[in-house]
Amino acid sequence: MRAKRLTYGFETVKAAAEHKEVFLLLAAADLSQKTRKEVRFLAEKCSIPCLLLPHSMEQIAGIIGRKTGVVGVTDQGFAAKLTLAHNETEETIL
């Protein structure tokens, strides 16, 4: 967060994604089915990879300091590293 490589909250992430500023979408494990569907649609529409995190919104709040269910990664290198780490742990992809 301090390096300003993340944006959070669905509407904020959506706006950044539509301006081609997001390279990876992250969704909390306890995100509602409706919001998951919207995130999946946004990812497909903007051709952005999307990962379902194994963390709840509360856990994400502990990590980034903000309670949110949707996070956008705005740094291409950081997004690549997160995707690689995620694939190595073989968690669920949205």
C-alpha cells in the first residue's frame, strides 16, 4: 500500500482497470457471489488476470490496512510476482 502499487474497493478498482492501470485483480475468499461475478466480468472485459485469495476481507485488512474484498495491483512487476507465488501454491483461480 505504501508503495502505491495497490488500489482497493470494487468501484475504485473498476475505474483503474478501465483506464488500463490494473495488471492483476485479487478477490477475498468471502466475497459475495454477486461481487465475484462482477469481478470475473471486469477481468474478462479488461483482459486482466484474476485470482481468488485464500484470505477473508478481515485478513486482507490486517495485511493492507483496509477492509476490502477486491484489490487491484497497479504495478506490472508486482502483479507478475504475485501471480507466480499464487500459482506455486496452487490456490483457486477465479
